[in-house]
Amino acid sequence: MRKIILFFALCFFLACTKSEVNNTALKKNFKQPDAEYGINCWWWWLNGNVTKGAITKDLEAMKSKNFQGAMIFDAGGHNQRSNKDIPAGPLFGSEEWNKLFVFALDEAERLGLSIGFNIQSGWNLGGPSVTPEFAAKQLTYSEVKVSGNENIEQKLAQPKTQKDFYKDIVVLAFPIKEENKTAEVIGNLDLKLGYHELGGSAPDTRFLLTNQSSFGRHLTQESTHVVKRDEIVNLTANMDQQGNLSWKVPAGEWCIMRIGYTCTDAEVSTSSGDWQGNVLDYMSTKAFDFYWNDVVEPIFSAAGHHVGETLKYMETDSWECGGMNWTDNFIDDFKTYRGYELLNYLPVLGGYVIEDVNTSNAFLADFRKTIGDLVAYNHYARFAEYAHKYNMGVQPESAGPHAGPMDGIKNYGFSDIVMSEFWAPSPHRPKPENRFFLKQASSAAHIYGKKIVGAESFTTIGPHWNDELWHDQKSSFDHEICAGLNRVYLHTFTCSPQEMGLPGQEYFAGTHINPQVTWWDYSNSFFDYMSRVQSVVQDGDFVADVLYYYGDHVPNVFPFKYSDPAGCMPGFDYDVTDETIFLQLKTENGKIKVPGGVEYRVLVLPDHKVLSLAVLEKVQDLVENGATVIGPKPEKMISLQGGQEAQNKFTEIADKLWGETISDQGEKKYGQGTIAWGTGARNYLMSKDIAPDFDVLENSTVSDFDYIHYTIGANDVYFVSNQTDKKQKVNCNFRISGKQPELWDALSGEVRNAEAFSQNSGTTNVPLTLEPYQAIMVVFNQPISKNKQGTENSNFADYKVLQTLSGDWTVNFDPKLGAPASVNFPQLNDWTKSEEPGIKYYSGTAIYNKTFVFDAEPQNNQSYFLELGSVKDVGIAEVSFNGEYKGIVWTAPFRVNITEELKKGENTLKIKVVNSWYNRVAGDELFPDKKQYTQTNIVLSHDFQGRPISDIPLEASGLLGPVVIKQAITEL
């Protein structure tokens, strides 16, 4: 017995020692993250207008802020939305451009930075060398009505053609019978045929499986005809190359359709200089091969030894090239993927109903699904295949949020870094559901087992330079960290040569973050915050209770986290999956496991009651082996694969799993597992006495707080975010016990034990005080007794105001930017309210100086703080107190500790406040006849759509206060 006790004691000691080592390394990296955890950026080379000097300046600036690297993105866009032109530099891919590219790689190698590049100028692959042969294609047709019982010699009109490209597919004839006329027409036919993309905010496209209308589109036909497939005649052999048809028409009225394909009208968008042209055919390996050999190989040849070393990743932007629905081998590919011939279904192009509306919609669903397969396997998989030959990775934005003809998660399967995007608030995208798109990307990373979840970050379209970092950027970053983001790619970091002046050339969109911004020298704390967070979450293993299946329909892109189709929020987290991964799921010990290794307690099915037969068979297998599946009984498979036999099998399996008749809510045992329906995942899990993974006891609004949970070795890490602009005092429950909670503050790098906590029934309650938009990491690592409780009532101090610093301030401005060198402010005020134009339109740093008397004697056992109140417009200030540097603050409430420096009597205070370029650019634009202090292509006298506005509203700027001295009050 004594040996057994010693053995378990040794195991416990070794486990604790390993845990301590792991935790120590994690803490060390958290305080000072390695560059591999730093942020990246989209490094815009606008119109090719870059120089060697600008390249060196930018890369050295990135290195100074601990960037991980940069993604070179050649593009236009400088003159969109009514902005001005900038000079043209070397054309993308030209010899001169390649020399600059190689110079950038040389400099990045010198500095130890990783470089990637967009293999295109602008958005979507294509360009000047993409001939119609390799361009995106779409179906087109012409039709003519003829009467029967006669021989005809008739020239069939060539269908509508674009870009002088047309090829025939088939000529079909079918009878038009009055008894087959129907008022039930196919709704949204153009969308169901993939002629268009469906919006830029990851819309729910399941309505395409039915005949309901959506997107403001209405049925364009009042009636049509039902066509029986066995009555369709293939006349392709009867037409010569000139389109002349010879045919003996049977009795009755007939429609003859000449069906072919042409190019879409899609052109490369936002490209620089003369890099214009057709968008590439995303369904053709031949087209991608051509593009690779014509465009990418010469760049690789120039880059030499850098390929696969300094040059590590390749990017393509999100799908914004409209629809495409055909390619050269589509007939054979459709047969391969769907298992049946499609030609006799093609009269649907003309709005004809094939057999019946349900059959037609099922064919159209199969048609779009085939497009999605070809986009995935012939484009994104091909991209990865080429890259891997060169030891390169790919990170295309291949999954929306524009709902092109794609299955987003299938496309992500070929990415080495899964890339999405999120937007900071702007007039263009003010609502959260139109700004946040990370959940699909992070889910793909988790289910495929990929490490980096990246995002084009802080995109905006609206006023320039006016972003308030703590309010707009930090809140957005924290929101998406909770959705699974772990690497920021700034959008945008624009390269601007010195001769372009200040603020220099800029892209028409994005949060401008580069060495030209006024606050660059004060930006370390902002970048350090993001790097610290990324240093933890990049190494974490995601924890979730729920896996949600979002169906096999195309387009298929998932919206933001709070859409919560599984009904698991608040308190439980989830991943989403598509059919590709669904068919690889396993059941282990009652959990559902994905290839990436994450395990989930329950699997939730979509509520539209549509599954493929393959998925339903997989559901049966999972449940038989012990899985819990929640979802309504599926009613149909909207596909023609397998015919009636497959539909019969589908119904049989559904009846076995759910029963032939079911109640509105219930559950049923099947094999070793359970089928449940009529409930959401949260309610179901809690009914089984499974506590929420994270719970805010005082909160009733789901979106006020968010979290994400990772494990890193022995650590359980929760990132908790206050998503409101109010200070919040809350009690948070974590589904962890037997571990000491620690509080990790990414703003400062401080790590400390939580002294206030309580353990009960397998959970730990930790009281938190979160400032506006503050986030904190609560880390559980060191083993403790499950009976141990905290010794304090609060983990955060409260503060009481001791003194408000009223009265005069001496403020120093930079005269080089048009302001007086020194001004007395009788009280704190917004610069834009000043009668002095040099202050009203000032941009840059101002220094606030004040001497004040503190009457009380500071107590040795008390802590004292200075709070600045409101700081506008960027929200950055640097504080010195009694000659001691106290650091940079950029988040509310702009508080610094002055315990060591505060003294009774006279104290001196110096506060540097920096605002953005916005007001000075506005002033120069409003008074073009006066001295100009700025130089830029950006025009502020337009709204976000580029329409002129009557005035340029200025941005409140300066230290607005109130500035107060506070004493920390620890709750007893």
C-alpha cells in the first residue's frame, strides 16, 4: 500500500512539474511574444507605385513592431469612390515589378520577416493574358417554336454571346402541349443556375432548394410548360457548323433550343495599371495551369532561392466575380460527380419545368453542387498542388462571405492557412452580421486540424483615418478572437513613397495603419496587445460541445458566430461542418470526433429537413455507435442521385431513426446512441445536467459578453470579452474545477492569481470587473483541491475620485502643421471647437502640461491612479507624471498607476495626445487656396459610396477629460 501511495504521489509531482514548465513557458511568451505570434498585414502596392526606399522603410517599420510578416498585394483602388489618381509604377509581373519584388524579399530575409503575395493584381484571378478560352463561362441559349408534320430547313439563331466566344453544347427539341401548361414556375431561376453571386454577407441560401422567393427577386414568368424528359429529342447531329438545322418535325407544336456557352462579363476588379482583363475560369484545371505558367512561374523564377524560404505563402482574394456555371468538360464532370446525364434537363434554362417543380429544383441543386465541386477540386486544390511543389503554402479567401457558387468549408480543406475577413464599424457595414465572418474559417481549421486562422482585418469603407482604436478596432478584434481568429492581417498597410508626401497614397478602403499615420510611434501597445493574445490562442486546442452540420447545398457559406443555428448560445460553443467532413466523422466514447481531433458532445442537424442520402446513412452509423444527434426528422434529399431507389432508402432510414410518426419534441434511443428533436443544443445539454462551459450569471443579453475556450497542455484558457462600451461587474462560471484561476491581461502582460473565486459542483466562479470593451484571459493550470475557495471577495479594485484636475492647461502644438506653438486652454476642450484654424484642423501630437497641487498626504498602503477620461480621435495618449514616464494608454478609461510618483503639494503632469490625419486633410481640402499641409489621393468630401457631400464633418480631437486622481478601493 505504501508503494502504491508513493507511486501516485510521484505521478502527481511529475504532472505538477510538467504543468509548471508548460505554464512558465506560456507566461514568458505572453509577456514578450516571439515574432512568429505577431500580426501580419496586407501590404498594398498601389498601382505599382513603390520604391526601394519605401520598401525598406515599411519592412523596417514592421520589424520594429514585431510583425510576423507581410502579404504583398498589388492593386489599384486608389481612385475608387471618387478618390484621386496616383502615379503608375511598374506593371504587376513585369521585369521592373519583379525587381522590386525581389528587393522586398531580400530586405525581408535580412530582417527575418515572412513574405506572402497575392498572385494577382487586384481581386479574383484573371488579367490581360486571359483569353476567352480560359475565361469564366456561362450557359446561353436561343429558342424557336415550330409546327409539326413538315420538314424544316432553318437557321437557329446563335445564342447571346459575350467577348466573341461561343461554343455549342446541344440542340434539344420538345413538344409544347397545352395540357402541360402550368402556373407553377421555377422561382429565382437565375440564382439557381449560378448566374450571380448572392450578396456579400454570407446569406442563407437554402431558399434555393425550394420555390420560395428571396433577395427581393420575384418570379419572372406567369406560366410555363412541363416537359417530360422522355419526349425530348436531341437534334445536335441535325445542325451544321453554321447553325442550319434539318429536321422532320413530328405532329404538334415544338420548341427547339440551341444551347451553348459563352464568357461571363466578369472583369478583374481593383487591379493596377493595365492589369485588366477577363476573370479566370475557376472550374477548369486547364485555365489554372495556364495562369500559373503565364503569371506565377516567371515571378518564382525571379525570386530564386526565396521561394519556399522568405516567400512562404500565396493569397487570392474573396470571390467577387459574380456567377459562372459552365466549363469545357462540364457534361462529363457532372456525370462523374452526380452519376447521371444532364443534357435532357437543360431546357430548364428557358424556364421549362422538367417533369415537375420538385424534380427541376433537385436537378438545379445537383447542378450547383457540381459547380462547387469543380471550383474546389479544379481551382483551389490545384492551387495548393502547385504551391506544395515549391514548399509554399496557400491562404486564399476561398469561402465567402460573397456567396459565390461554392462550398466554403470544402474549399478550406485545401488551404494551409484558413483565411476569412472581418470589418471594423463603418457606414458601409454598420451591423455585426455584415462585419464578422470568422466562425466558418475557425471551424474549418478545427475540423481539418490546421493551426492558423487568419483574417483580412479592420476593413472599412467610409471616412478615412478616423478610427478610434479601443472602440472600433479592439472591440472587433476581441469579437473575432472569440470566433476563433488567431492571426490578424491588417487591412490595410499601404506602401507610400516619400515623394507622395503625408499622409501619402492610400487605398480607398480599410483602416490605414502604416508608418505614415500620425500615431505610428505610439502604436506599440496596440500591436503588443494583439500579439500577446495571438501568442496564446495560436497554440490552443479548441473546446466546444456542439458540432453543427450546415448542409450540402451550394452556395454554402456560413455567417457570423451569433447566428447560432444550433441553439447553443450563450454558454456553449460550436463548430460548423459541411458534407465533406461529415462523412469522415467518428464516434468515440459517445463523442463525435472530427479528423482534426476535436470532440463534441452532440451533433446538430439543420432545420430545413434536407439531407443527402450519404449524410443520413452516416447519421445512422454515428448514432448506432453511441452519438447524440439533435435535429428534425429529415423529409427529403433534394437531389436526383440514385433515383427513386435512393429516396426510398432515405425514407426507410429516417423512419428507423426518428420513427414513422413523431411528436413536436422528444428523443429516441437507437443502437448505442440517441436522436433528439424539437430542442436546441443548449437546452438539451442542460437537461442532461451538463453545465455551460462559460456563463455570466448577471447577464441577460447574449451579445454583451463572448468567450472562447482552449486547452494548451495542462492549461485551460478562456478568453472573455466585454462587448459593450460600459464597465461591467459580473460573476463568471467556468466548467472547470480543481485548478487555480489566473488572470492574464494582454494589455499589460500582467499575470496574477485570482484571489476571489469559488468552486461548486464541477465549476469555478470568478468575479470579473471589465472596463468598456475590455477582455481578459482566465487561465486554469495549477492543481488545487476541489474544496479550496478564494480568500477575497473581488479580483479588481474599485476607484474613488480624490481630485479633478480643473483649470488651465498649457498645450504645445507642432507649428509645422499649422498650429501655434503654445496655447493656454482655460479648460479641456475639443480642438475642432477652436476659433483658431490651426488648432481646429490640426492633426498630430499635442502636449498637455499642467502643474497642480494635491492636498492630501499619499498613504503608503494605498494605490493611486490618474484617469484621462475621453481621449479623441484615435484614442492614444502618452503620460509622464512628475518627470517619470508612465507609458502609453489607448483603451478606456485611460488609466495609469501613479502611486510611486504622487506627492503632497505640487505635481507636474505631461500628456501627449495624438489624433489622426482626418482633420488636417479636411482643412486642406476645404481651403485649397491656403497653405496645404498634407498630400494624399484621398478625398473626404464624398460619402462612402463616392457621392459628394456638402460639408466635411470634423472628428472631435484632443484630451477631453475629465482628468482625475483616483484611489483604489479594494472590496473587503
